[in-house]
Amino acid sequence: MSTLFRAIAALGAALLLAFAPFASAETALHNVRGFLPDLRFTLVGPGEKTITQDDFKGKTVMMFFGYASCPDICPTTMAQLSQVLETLGDDASKVRILFVSVDPHRDTPEILQAYVNAFDSNAIGLTGTEKQVADVARRYRVAYQIAKPSKDNPDNYEVAHSRGVYIFDGQGRARMLAADTESVEVLSEGVKRLLAQG
């Protein structure tokens, strides 16, 4: 693992640790209400359509930052989030997974949507311009770095990014932050609590 990747991973861990005092006794989910901003963004989704937070009014949102060609962290986390929805039964229709790409050069809306569809039909892949992606990442304190491409293939490069699942309630308020390694059971219980609160 490169120094850059270690630094990004450490930054992500530091963000989670910063909210550790706000985790409830019965869960490892970190309560971030009042500490992280509400859901707000302008990005590009399937069919080149502009997508904003308004498209998810009334939905509980689990948001994760990554990229489609990620070899390990992203597919594992997406599989976990998909399993969370499976535990919800009919209530899964009230929840959306947002996968925000930090690799806008390679991740077109079509590539992203095909990627997330492989995990769950309630997932939306979002990308945008470099500035749009950077603005959203900065808003939620997500660090990422795109490595220098190889000379032979400009599309061959690695992307380092911090990890974590951001959970917003139906009013778009930031409520929980979970490590990407959190169990399906804990994530499910957190989402069920938000759904029960309306």
C-alpha cells in the first residue's frame, strides 16, 4: 500500500473517530446529527440527468463515495448496502443507495449505473464535473486522490479515497456515519430506526 493510500485511509479513520463519542451504546453507528451537513448536491445520474437532493425527498439515503473500477472496498461495501435493503422487505422502496464517483474521468453515468445495478435496483450512480464531485466530497469531508496515469494507457490509474457510509433521514438530515466495515445487522437496525421515525 502506497503512502498516499495510507494517508487517505488514516484520514477516513480520523473522521470516524471524531464522531466516536456520539455513537450510541447499542450500536457502532455514529450519530452525526448537527455535526455534518444535510443532504445537498448537484450531480449527474442515469441518462445524463441532473440529480439533486430534491429527487430523494421522503427517502432514507445511504451515500457512499468510490469508483466503478475499485478492486475491493467499493464492491464489498455496495454488496453490504444491498444486503441491508434485502433485510427491509417492502420498506426497501423507502431507501436509496447513492454511489458517488470520485473518478469522473472514467465513470460515465452509463458505466456507473450499470455498476450499481449489479448490486441493487434501488441504487443510483452519480458523477459530474471535477468541480461538482470535489464540492460534494468537500461538503462531507471525503478525501480522494487520483494517481498519475501510466504513459501507455491514460485510463490506467489508481484512485485513493476515504471510506464511510453516510446515512440521511427522509428529510435529508445527516443522521449517521458508519465505517464501510460495519456489519449488515448494525446498518439495518440503524436504517430501520430512521424509517420508524418517519
